[in-house]
Amino acid sequence: MSRIGKLPISLPAGVTVNVSDDGTVTVKGKLGELKQKIDESVSLKIEDDQVVVDRKSDEIEHRAKHGLYRSLINNMVKGVSEGFSTVQELVGVGYKADAKGQILELALGYSHNIFFEIPQEIKIETVTERGKNPIIKMSCADKQLLGQVAAKIRSLRKPEPYKGKGIKFQNEVLRRKAGKTAGKGK
């Protein structure tokens, strides 16, 4: 039995889970509504304030999907009740971030500014304090969407290992390298 798959998902107050005939799970809560299509090899039982995920057989494919769908549904429940957030930091001289509505304007040392459109589901905020690195704060009920957008923003200027310049997550530890050594001659 899958360690993750056999754990029941507890439903907080105000969160409802519905399963349609075509295998779509709908989770509603105070922060919104999320939908996910699940495989036929996995079934859901909703009892009291818990959701239990079961699988049809012990085939390798069914065992793999058991834990996967349990995690996806758990993330949906957590997303509509608490939400997810991520904080990114721009490290570098002259790097700037400014959010105007759902458009994020980034100055990352290129010859032009980058305009990045943020999906409507994500709330974005930029913080710029004097003497500190600019910060991008994003929050959303959908963990997958939030992670995908954060990864795309990070890919615009990945942190480099020598000076650490680039876009990094706030508590991310970067692996740093030593630069060239000065004069090896005798």
C-alpha cells in the first residue's frame, strides 16, 4: 500500500468535495473552486469530514497513480482553504520589478524591460525598499499554476553561481563557486 496514498484527507470547515460521473473532482472553498480529472484506476470515498483515495489493483501503474492523485486532491483542499504563496527576490544592481494589474514589468539587466502577463487566478504584489532587493510576492489557490508561473519568472534570469545575481526564491540557498585565482605563476 502506498504510504501517501492510504492517508485520509481531512476536510476543513467550509470545504466541499464532489466527484462527477466522468471522474472530475471539484473542490470548493472560501478561496475558490478547483477541478481535476482523475484516472479510472483511482476511486474516492467521501465520508464524514474525510476523503479516502483507493485504487483498483496492485498493478505498478495503479500504485503510482494512487499517491499522485491523493497528493493532487490534498493540494486542492489546502489551496481552497488556506492558499499557497511564493516569494521571489531579484538580486542584482539595477534589477527592478513593478506590478501594474496583472502585468509584471521586470528590469533584469537586458537592453529592454520584460513584460510578463500573470494569470487572473494569481494575486501579485511587488515590494521595493531602499537598500534591499526587490521582492515579488504571489499567492493563489492552485499550487500547480503558482509553481509554473514562479518557475517561468525565475527562468527569465536564473541566479548565476559566481555573484548570485538573478531571480531566486527567498529562502533558496544557492551553490556558489570561487572565481578565477589570481596569477598562478612563480
